[in-house]
Amino acid sequence: SGTVFERLEGICKRVIQRFHTSDFRNYKTVVVTVRFADFETKTRTRTLKRPASSLDTLKQETMKMILPFLDKRENPKGKMIRLIGVRVEKLS
């Protein structure tokens, strides 16, 4: 199972592996999707100031984006998380 952060790191690694096997060199936008146990789904998007290509940047941005879902900012009822998704967009 693992913690949310361990799971998120694994997801980021898979996203970057797929990204690096594509013909693209950079991504500019990071998208995090969270689905709660009651199937409510929320998506948050962050556009970077500069294009990036590294796993470290992706992990850093996704960690910042997921934190509000773990406390009352985005999850005031303390609902359990069922699914986390990560993707990169604006590829170049």
C-alpha cells in the first residue's frame, strides 16, 4: 500500500518514464486529479514558469498540489482518497 507520498512518487516516476520515451522534450503544465471514496473528483492544474523535463520538478509540483487534499483546505470533511492521477501537458 504505502503512504500517499510514496504512491505519488511512484506515479510521478511512471509519468516521467512515459514522457521520456515520447518524442517530446519538455512539459509546461502539471495536472493532479484526486478522487475521494464517495467518487467526488477534483482536478488541479499548475503551469510552470519555465518548461521542465525532470522527475524532481514533477515530484515537487505534485507534492505541493496534493497537500491541500490531505487537510481541510481541499478536504474539509476528511474524506478518504480513492485515486490519485498525475499528468503533464503542454508538451514541446
